[in-house]
Amino acid sequence: MVTNKETPQDKILDSVTKRNTNWAIVDGKADQGFVDTLKFSELSATATNKDTEDIYKNTTWKRKDNTVYAKSSLIGTTPLYNQIKVDYYNDLGTSIIKTISWNLFYDSNDFIYKKEVV
């Protein structure tokens, strides 16, 4: 079970940027992983909408100028949500320019080991 110290989005981001399922694989570009990791490392994140298991279901990432870069939402039921959706915003942070959803797969220890683009 995920505690309120680390959100599922954090775990996904960690697995995406630090383990074998990274942004480079998701985007299908060898160097895109570094670019996306750099973007996320320069963002502030706020988690909201805690469920009954103390899992934050939503995260908003903002740039240094306080504009919205992305918003994510866990979809499904607690504690093992089956999908995550991320909306990416324009440079002004006012309009969604891209949405990507992933199915989430858990191992026997309830850790996400795979995310698959829907």
C-alpha cells in the first residue's frame, strides 16, 4: 500500500525515470527520456484529492513561473488504481495540448512494474 509520504504518481514518475520503464521507452525515442526527466526535475508538484486509503489521486505540476505544466489523475478504485491519465498544458498553462493515459500493472508486492499506453 502507498502511504501519504509518496503518491502513486511519484512512484510512477520514479519508475518511469529511474527504472526500465522510462519516458524514453514511452515516447519511443532514445534521448526523449532525458529531456522529459529534466522537465519534471524543474517542476513543483502538489498532490490533492486523498482517498480513503490516504492515496492522493491528483497531482498538478507547475513550472517556475507558476503556470501549469501537467495534471494527472488516478482512475479506478483504491488502493490499486488501474490507470493514470496525464493532461499536458500549453506554455501559458491554460489549455490542454496533449493527453496520455496508461494502464497500470502491479506485482505481488503492489508495486507498479509496468505501464502501458492506452
